[in-house]
Amino acid sequence: KKWRNILWSDETKINMMGSDGRRYVRRSGIVTKVYLPNQELLPKYTIKHGGDNIKLWGAFSWYGVDPIYWIKNTMDQNKYVHILENIMLPFAKEDMPLIWKLKNKNDPKHTSKKAKKFFKDHKVYVIPWPPQSPDLNPIENLSRDLKIAVSKHKVRNQKELWEIIQREWISIPIERCRKLVESMPRRCEAVIKNRDYMTKY
């Protein structure tokens, strides 16, 4: 049950046209995915790059998903603290238990003096994490779920992409969040077994 008191956070990026090796074709001004493994597309119709993308900060817990945040500029320590103060903390006060903890990555902006001061001032306890197992964080699974869901939509611009991202994010069932939280004992066993090195997670 101790895992239920943790708010799992992370940053990710979602491309408008993908960067997964699939090819895309433009028809009537709309970019769509095509699956033609044995055929060649005419160069003038093929898009060779991933297009615009949106960088995101998000979090979730046993109690559901946190509001997601669009990182429009450089994600530095100032932007990170802004997110903590205006997105993360209000959600935690509303939906998390009285005593809760935060999980982030061992990123310089997460461990900056400004971030540490914020954590101290607001009495936010950040749990330690094995440096070789960043993907052990179960929010990585939710990020993958989100990307798969978004990829099913036809997106014409960044505004539409953002609208779809928000819609798909808040549609993630609480049962999915709880299943990921319940997987933590198995994940930790894998870390111990691999002596803090990379695991399948």
C-alpha cells in the first residue's frame, strides 16, 4: 500500500507525425500513416521527418492522472519549479493523501538548488531512485499508452495534437493507473535481482 502514496512524474515528447520508423503520406492535406512494407511511395508524397512535436510533463498516482502540462519553451529549473507550484502541488493537495511522496528523475533541473528549496519549503519528500533504472518509473507505461492512443488520430497541426493529447490523457482509466502502481513490488524485485542495473521495465 505504500506505493499508493507516491505521485509518479516524468517528461515525454509526442511527435505530430511520429518518429517510429513508419512512413507517412499526405492525402488532401491530411497526414495519415500507411503500412506498405513491399511498396515504395513516391518521394513527393512522402514525409521524411517527424514534424512538429509537443513536449509534456505529466504525473499520476493510485488516484488517477495529474493535469498534463505543455512545455512550450526550454525545460529548465525555473520552468520545472513553475510546474511543481502551479500544476503538481494543487493536484497533490486535492487528490493525494495527507502524507505523500514525489518520484521524478535524477535530472539536473530536478535536483537544482531552486527545486530543492521548493521541496523543502513545501515539505515535499522526493523518493530516491536507482540511477540505472530510470524507466522503472511506471509513468513510462502511461506515456507509451498515450502515444499509441494519439497515433490513432489524424492530426493536421500542433493545436489539434494538443487537444487530442489532453483528451486521451484524461481518458486513461483509473484502473490502468492502479494496475501500474500494483506492479511496483515486481519492478523492485527485478532491480534487486539485477543489482540496480537495467531491467525489462
